[in-house]
Amino acid sequence: MSVSTASLAFSGSGPIADATRSRVLDAAQALAYAGPNPLGRQLRRGRSGIVGVIMGDALRRAFRDPVAVQVLDGLTSTLGPLGLGVLLVPGPHDPSQPAVDPLLESAAMDVAVQMWGGTTDDPVLEMLRRRGTPTVLVEGTPQPDVAAVGIDDQGGMTELTRHLLDLGHTRIATVTLPFDRDRSEGAATPARLARISWEITRRRLAGVRDAGVTPTVVYETPASLVENGAAAGRALLSAPDRPTAILCQSDLLASGVVLAARELGLRIPQDVSVAGFDGLDLPWLAPDVLTSVAQPLARKGAVIGEAVAELLAGRTPEPRVLPVELRVGTTTGPVPTT
Amino acid sequence: MSVSTASLAFSGSGPIADATRSRVLDAAQALAYAGPNPLGRQLRRGRSGIVGVIMGDALRRAFRDPVAVQVLDGLTSTLGPLGLGVLLVPGPHDPSQPAVDPLLESAAMDVAVQMWGGTTDDPVLEMLRRRGTPTVLVEGTPQPDVAAVGIDDQGGMTELTRHLLDLGHTRIATVTLPFDRDRSEGAATPARLARISWEITRRRLAGVRDAGVTPTVVYETPASLVENGAAAGRALLSAPDRPTAILCQSDLLASGVVLAARELGLRIPQDVSVAGFDGLDLPWLAPDVLTSVAQPLARKGAVIGEAVAELLAGRTPEPRVLPVELRVGTTTGPVPTT
DNA sequence: GGCGGGGATCGAATCGATTCGACCGTCGCG
DNA sequence: CGCGACGGTCGAATCGATTCGATCCCCGCC
């Protein structure tokens, strides 16, 4: 009984007599052989069937974010049927810059997906380039030789801002995602505003400016969580010249602002309008429905999956920018007539 | 220049002259060699460094569940420093039973973690046993040769039920997690109650009975989401002989019930008490704080990680049952005096 | 009866790194 | 001056499956 015959028996392809096949399978059973070792196959094929997903600087934060989670869901749904597995790779840790995760350097992956594209000078992308791993960059600064998938967040934010302008708002504050790895909190100084290394934050901010609006305050948060939004909301709404509208760069932040407003006894949207970004389904905000810019989350995951497949086929996919859609809810209304 | 020398140069271990090492590294640079191929290393070592995490029947549901997500977070935090990666493996799809995910059969993994242990007759466990993959079973029916990690949910539920009894409640309804893959919705018939294949649902229900309580209604939900809880809450609270307390098998379900109660104009806890399970932090339920049984989520992930490490070391870890803790919030109170 | 063809099976090379034992050169010590 | 020891380098075997080409056998046809 030769090895090659056994291989044929297991793989199912190639010419093989039924009798032989069953003889092989019986012998396998008798010897408690568990079937082909994937490692051998992978080495031979030169493919591991694994797509590494690099999740920002800490998985814990990433997992708390429904946006990331839903995109990941769409991605796995697309990749699963292709026989590809998703390997979660923690990004570099916060404190020491040089320490890149050991997995990133040594894990076998056919393609890497860098979620929310990181900053302009990301060491992760550099590492991937060195290792020669084809990469899909999500929501990042365009790079040569790297597939890109993103949404039209700048345009969406402009549309959302215009919606507020149409309602007569002029004192508009904005609550943003983190600027960089430092993750400061509070009203941003002009100096700080000039150095935003996180692409997504910068683009959404640019969208506001495109509508001709200069926010009265740009409030930076250390993370896109409800509690961070609540903190921002409390700060902005208890200030003397409070804004009539608050534009948030994520729905979770906006939810926090809504909760803070309720806490302070302010009516929405009569006293203050609040808008978010992402288009999440937030049943617990009832009876309010957040005005937001919806991005196609599951579809984004699927499109990333398609880009992965393209890269595996040796092709370089075109950059994809997915459309977003303004969804007016109950949290925005005409400016109060004082 | 021999292959073995090059290997020495890259691995860093073993005796090697500095001059030689730099000569090797220079040559590597010149030839655009990206460093050792992980697949070769893995084959030689017989280890892939990958831990497969099998996430119920659909990733999408799993990801929406903060409990799963937080455990996963704790797990990755433990596994990362050990140089182990987490591979997400979708479980078998709903409709056709025979179809087990191709990844499950063919992915390289040193250890598998079966999240929320599945049902008693789980095809996944059978498959893993056949492949000879050491397995950690989370919240499942005990199995020979399988490491087990769980929480004392039965005891916790008993304690929670006693808390309601102490407050004078007698008409107690319960809202449960799914019974099985069918995922029905509505009040469960005795016949159906007798055949609960999902271990976790059965144990939490048993915890209620251990306190001597027979629920007036056992309301089954198709998934542990806020909207399912809201549907259950509406059904239970608009019935003629509505319960004075509703015991939910998860915090998300309980949140839904709280929202449904608010919607119906019922005061909590004056008109109805609501309790959950898991101990999630739910800022958006404010001003209410859910009475719940807290389980140590991140720690559970860490303990699973330890079990994985034990298995990799060739040892068989003891079954672990983590303690839970009753946390009384503002959503439970004395029974209404009619 | 002989030859051609086709289906089944087998050998051997290959993927890439690791690692053990062997070998070689040099240095130090007696 | 010679021998032993040690640090450095190299060969070759090994992990396990895949796959191409070669071989072999049997059957059918001339």
C-alpha cells in the first residue's frame, strides 16, 4: 500500500478503484489515522487557507464595537464558503511602539486584512509589506500595492451636516473618534487638530467642513463607547453657550450624548439635536430613533472578502468605496427658537 | 552558505558567529527573502500555534452577544502572549444537519474551544474527537476526555430566585434562551420543556426549580437579543394575570423586558420586577440598574486559555466551575400590594 | 496469439524549516 | 610541539501530503 494511493483515496480526486479506496479507509480506521494532516497539505500547496484580521491596537476595544463586529461577521460569511478561516491578530500593544505582536510576524496567513486602516505611519503595514503578505486595507490612507475598501464617510458627513443646516442650526459641536494612539479626551486645541493621524477621524471631520461648517467645539473621545459619548455630552451640554446640535462620529457616541441630554433634563430634539454615524440598530434608545448616516456593514465585510479572494487569485482589486445613506430619525429637529 | 546555517541565523538560537549572521541577513535582504515560512516551521514542529474557536451555529449571532464577545476577548488576551492565534470557526449551518463546516474538518488547529457547549448530541464534538483534536468545552454537558470550563449558573439562578421569593413574589415568569436549534418562540409546552437540548438553558431553568419555584410561564426566545426580550416582555406583561416578577436567562433579554414594561407604562420595580443573568454593564438602561447574576466574563476567557495551555502541555486540566455573584440593582423590589 | 491502449497503482521529488550528529579549524594548555 | 576541547558550520534526515511521470497489468481487438 503506497502513500500516493492513500492520498488519492482521501482526496477523492484522481483515478482509484472503489475496492482500493475502501481498503485504504478501513486500514485508516484500524490504525486510528485521523485523515490528512492539514500542515502537510498546506506546506505542499503553499497556502494556509488563513486570512489574518488585524484588529487595531487591542482586541478588547475592537470587540466592544458593534461596527467592527458586524463587519467581521460579513467577512466570515463570505470567507467561510471559500474555505478560508479568519485568524484574529492583535495589533501592536499601546505602550511600547516597537513591540509588534509575535503572531503578526510568525503566523501563517495568505492575506491580511487591516481593519480601520490605522494611522498614516502604521508599523503593521510596513511589517506586512516586508513579509510580502497581500493586504486589504479598510478605511485607511491609500497605499501603493494594497487593496482598499472603505465607505464614503466624508460625503455622508457632509450630507448629515447639510441636514442640520437645513434645520437652521448654526452652533454645531462635534464629538469625534480618537485622533491617534494617545487617545486624549476633551475639547481639541487647534494644534492637536492639525495632527490627526487616524484617517477615519480626519475624513469625517473634513466632511463637516465640506458643508461649510466650523464646529463650535471639536470634542475628542478616547474610544467609541456609550460612556465616552455620555461624558462628552455632559461636558458640551452643561457649558454656558451650549450648542443646538451635536454631530457625533459614531452612533455609540451619539447614544451617550442622548443619554446625557436626558439626564440633564433636555428634550430631544426640541432643546438639542443629536446625530450619529454608522446606522446601527439601537432598540434600547427607544422611543428615540437616532438620525445617522448608515453604512452597509455586512456588505462591507462581504466586499472585503471579495477583495481577499481577488488577491488570492493573484489579481489586484480596484479600490472600493461603498455608498452611505442619510437616515433621518427623531433626534434631530428645527433649531430652538430661544 | 548552507540552509542550516541560515536557519540558525534567523532563529537566533544555537551557536553562530555574528559575522555569519549578518552575512545571512544581508543575503536575505538582497534576495528579498521574507524570513522563515511559517508553514515549514509548523510542519516540522507538528504545531500550528492555532486555537480554533467554534462559535455556535452562526457567527453573526455569536458576535451580537456581548457575553461571547467578552469571553473571546479574555481568551485572546491569554493566548496572545503564548504565541497562539485564535481562528474563528463557524459551526454547522442551521438547515442541513450533515453539513459540518469545511474549516472544521480541514483547518489546522492544535486545540479547539467549543463555545457554549452545544447540545447533547453535538456533531461538532464527534468530529473533533475523530480528528483527535484536544478540546475545551465551555458550558457544556460533561464529556470524557474533554476539558470543561463553566460557571455555577444553576446555583446563581437559585440565589436570584430566592432573592425574588424574599421580596414576596409568587407569580414568577421566566424568559429563557433557546431550547435547541429549532429556536421556537413563545410559551413552552410541557412536552417541549421535557426536551431541552441546550445545556445552558436547562441548567438555568433547573436553578429556578431548585429554589422551589415553578414559573407561571416559561417563555422561550429564539435568540438572546434585546428585541427578543422586548417581544417576550410585551407578551407576558399584557396578559391578564401578569406575573409580578420576570426572571430572564440573560441580561439582554431582561433589558428587552424592561423596555417593554416602560412601553406599556408599567413602573419598575413597583409594578413588576425584572432580573437578568450575566452581569453586563448596560449604561443605556439608565436610570435603572439591572438586578442580575454576574459571571466573570474576562476571567472565564482567561481560564479557557489556561485550559488550552494545559492541553498543549499534554496534561488534562480539571473541570473548572467559576463562581457567580448576585448583584441586586434597582429593577427588583417588593411584590406590589395589589 | 500478439499488440495497443487505458485504467490503476506506485516511486520519487517537492514544499521549507528544523535539528542532530559529524566535521573542521583554531586556540589554549601542558 | 602536540593534543584536547570547543565554537562554528555543514549534511542529511525528518515532518506529511501532493503530484507528475512511469510502470504494470489486463482486456479487447485485429
